[in-house]
Amino acid sequence: MEILFTSVGSCQNHNFKLIGKTSVWMFPIYGMAAVINPVHKLIKNFPAILRGGIYTAGIYTCEYISGSLLKRHDLCPWDYSDAKANVNGLIRLDYAPFWMAAGLIFEKILDGTEKA
């Protein structure tokens, strides 16, 4: 998803080569998304907006903590310092709708795998 997001985002700079980028550091960070399954089981009867908010809060927490640890060693592959809605350059509050959608999409994927 990150490759798709960053490649489409490159169009803002009139770069239509659609070159996306990521870092190997992101694999274990995105691997933490595995906690969505047990969380989903606990909150599956909550309204979608509340579930999405819970996923967003969890994603922001993981992003902030992992980014802080990486930044301490000058290894953080992202820096949102130039964005208006950033928190310590580690998270962007304006990305909340994207993270909410990602969490809700992941739970739909998980629902599909449970039925198979």
C-alpha cells in the first residue's frame, strides 16, 4: 500500500513515472498490523466509525513509537516536519482518513479469510 500511495503522490510534483518508495524498516512496522485481528474480534459489533477510529489510534501509536525509536538512531525513513498537521514530524493527523480506511479494509480482508 505504501508503494502505491507514494507513487500516486509523486504526481503532485508532476512526476508521472509513478515511482513509489519505502524502506526495509517498514516491514516489521507494517507487520504490527497483525494485532488488528484480535482487536477486530473484540470490537466487531461497534459502529464502523468507532472501529475506524480505534484502528487509526492504534496505527498512530505504532507509527509514533517506531518512528521515535528509529529517529533516535537517525534511521527513520519518514519526516513529516514540513506538513502542517504533524506531531514531532512522526505522524500526520491529516492522514487519519487514510489510516481509518486501511483499518476497515484490513478487517474486511480478515473477515474473508475467516470464511475460507
